[in-house]
Amino acid sequence: MPIAKLTVELEIPHAHSLKDRRQVVRSLKDKLRHGFNLSIAELDDGIVWNRATLGIVAISSSTSYLTGQMEQIDQAAHRLATNLSAEVLESYCEILPE
């Protein structure tokens, strides 16, 4: 079964504390998890308050389905980040073969 991995790097310019950063990251994670059937985790240590890296993973029996789902998740992440006053600096997807 193929596995899709999407990495999203965020900049949170208004975050001046760990609490500000956590609020944006938690909200983004919850909204993506609620809207899609996926696993999501924070990949960095959280030392820098205005940056975050998220790892998103989904699995399916169809590579084409995963490709489309990852595109939708990426678009949703960009839209949600904008609504939370954050910016997606970079996002990249990788499909791991069976």
C-alpha cells in the first residue's frame, strides 16, 4: 500500500511566545485532522517561536487517490494558515511506494 507524506513549513510572524505559536499550530492540526482522514504531527522542537514544521501522512490502496488527497490537504493548509495569520513557506509531498 502506498503512503503519502506531506511536509509543511510555516512562518508565524505574530508569534511572540510559545503560547502564540502553539495556538496556531494546534488550530491548524485540529482543523486538518477534522477535515481529512490523516495523521499529523509537529516535526520540530518548537525552539523558534515564529516557525513550525508539520508532517502529514495518509495511506490508501490507490496512489492516484493519495495524490489528489495530498493536493487538497496542501490547499487546505495554505487556506487555513492564511486565516490564522500564518504563512506556508514551503510544502512538499512524497509518495512512498508499496
